[in-house]
Amino acid sequence: MKINSNFLNLKDSYLFSTVGRKTAEYKEAHPDKKVIRLSIGDVTRPLAPAVIEAMHRAVDDMSRKETFKGYGPDRYCYGYEVLIDSVKRSYARKGVSLESSEVFISDGAKSDLGNILDLFAQENTVLVPDPVYPVYVDTNIMAGRKILFADATAENGFLPMPDFKVDADLIYLCSPNNPTGAAYTREQLAEWVRYAREKNAVLLYDAAYEYFITDPALARSVYQIEGAKECAIEFCSYSKTAGFTGVRCGYTVVPHALVREGTPLNKLWARRQSTKFNGVSYITQMGAAAVFTEEGEKQIAENLGYYRENAKIIADCLDELGIFYTGGKNSPYIWMKCPYNMDSWTFFDFLLEKANVVGTPGSGFGKNGEGFFRLTAFGTREDTAEACSRLKTVLKK
Ligand code: MLT
């Protein structure tokens, strides 16, 4: 018996587990301190009333033999049509038309971003922006793939563009980006689509934060770009859009037009999901289906507005302190330069000890993240304001 020794090439622990452990250790040693977490992008607003009502109705359905549900419908890999229809309506509002069988309901973007790799041969070369959400890198290390990095730096606005001299087969893009908050315009994304088509590559497009976009010049979906259906898979989530981090629901779009080596990837993904996945609970799916209704959209807009205001509070604080940052406008993340040339983990320790505020060290997202630090706007208003006032106190000294 041999283990998958690729796991030995991973860092000892997942970035957010390390941050969590360090925070817990500090709290245990200082039980009197109120530690404010602006680290992992976990939401704090309760679910929208329309979602709660739909979930209550779904619970009632489960209580009666006439309306009880077991496994979901296998026609759409256990996704209920009412939910798939609402996803299609949300895409239609972005000018994108989808077929029901192109939408796969999942338990969130993170799992699908990892699981999708089942579809691709090990010898494929992967291109990942640096810095980026660590899941893309870690899942490919586990699979033993060769990983190339596209530098995202202050010079290119943290938005690397394709280099046609580099050959890659699988390309990850996350826009609005986690962790930098930078977001691609439609023109920039069109270049990536051109690259993927020319290289016969596949774009793995993480759109988990698209609901934070307010600037109409920015792309909300890769499929807003002509030709993307032939080269891109898109991953979406209700986590940040509708506060589902603890509920778990997302959707992945695999267009029928995406064909490689004569095989539609949609067919492979359907085969993979029906074999390894039994779907998302009926109650969760009914809650999710309420998100993109007229009422649900109004209610989630309020929550998104609340987080946007938090982002503005953090941005104003950094402006006052004269600290460079990006993001916070079309994104819930603020990507700040560590003051006094501190490296990312030194600043993490400094902030935890002096201000009792927890953020995420930029170096955890890649080598170009060194010297940067990520704060999230997903905290409560009180915590965000208090964290900013502490930041001003310790950094003005
Ligand atoms: C983050 O903080 O980067 C996200 O919450 C991670 C995730 O969504 O899995």
C-alpha cells in the first residue's frame, strides 16, 4: 500500500486552519481580550427572510408523506428544477442564456473547484495567478500536476494577462479576485478567452464574488464574453451572495459547447457527479431557489450593501493612515500593504497582539502576496468599526 505522496508536497496546514489555530492559541492565553476576526471570508448577516420562509416550507414538505422528498431528481444530477430555473433567470439578467442541463447544483464552489480536476489528465499543465485562493494550488499539488504561476502585482493591478508564449492547459481565474479584490473588465477577460481557445485550454472561472460587482464595465460571468462557452467552466456560490457559508449551496456551469478530444465535458461532469455525489438537501435547495426571486434579490441586496459599507469603513481607515490598498469596491476583500515594510506574518502577529484584530497574511496566497495583508468586509458593523479604530491607534503610534 502506498499513500498519495503528493500530499507530502503540501504545506502542513491549510491557510485558514493556520490562522484559526494561531487565533485560538492567542485567545486561550488572553481570555480577557476581545479578538475581532476579519480573516476568513465568513459572513455574519443572517439569511434573508425569503430564504428562511422557503426553508420552513421545505421542512413542512418533509413532514408529510405526500410531499416528502428523498434523493433529488437524477435528471439534473439531483438539482431541483425550480432552483435550476432561478439560476438560469439570474444568468439571463446578465445576458447569458443557459440550458437546464448545463447547470449543476453543488454544495459550494470550493468542493467543485477541487472535484472538477477528476475530468482532466494528470499531465496537464496548470496556470494559476499568484496570489490566489489556495484551493487551486493545493488541489493540483494533491494531484501531482505541474503548476505555473501568472504574477499578479501592483504593477498590473493584480490582474495578470495571458502570455501567449506560455502553454497551459487549465487556467484558474477568480474575478472579483480572492484575495486582491481586483476584477477583470470584459475586454481583459476576452483576452483570456482568446488565449484559452488558441491553446485548446480550459478556463476554470471562479465567480463566487460576482454579486459584489457594481461597475458595469466589469464582467459578472465569463459567459458574457463571446466564445467562452467553448472554453470555460464557471463556479458560483450562494455563500457570499446570500450568506450560505454554513448552509452550503452553489452551482457550476459546464456548457454543452465545451468539447475536448471529441468529448463534451458536460457529459463527463454529469457522470462524475452522479457517481460521487448525491446532491444538496431539498431544504437547502428550496432556500437557495428563493435567493434569485424578486423579493430574495431585494433582501440580499441589503446584506451586500451592508458589507460594501464595511469595506468603505476599512478603506477610509486605510486612506486616513496613508496605507496602500486595493479592492473593497467591487469586492468584499481589502488587500493592504503591510506598514513599516513588515512581512505578512509579522504584521499578522503585530495586529493580533497589539490590536487583537485578525486578518489573513498575504503570503498565504502566494509569493507575490508577501508584504500584503487581507481584511474582509464580512464582519459585523460594530466589529469592523472597532477594528478600524484599533488599527488607527496602533498604527498612528
Ligand atoms: C476566504 O476567506 O478566502 C474564503 O472564505 C474561503 C472560502 O470561501 O472557502
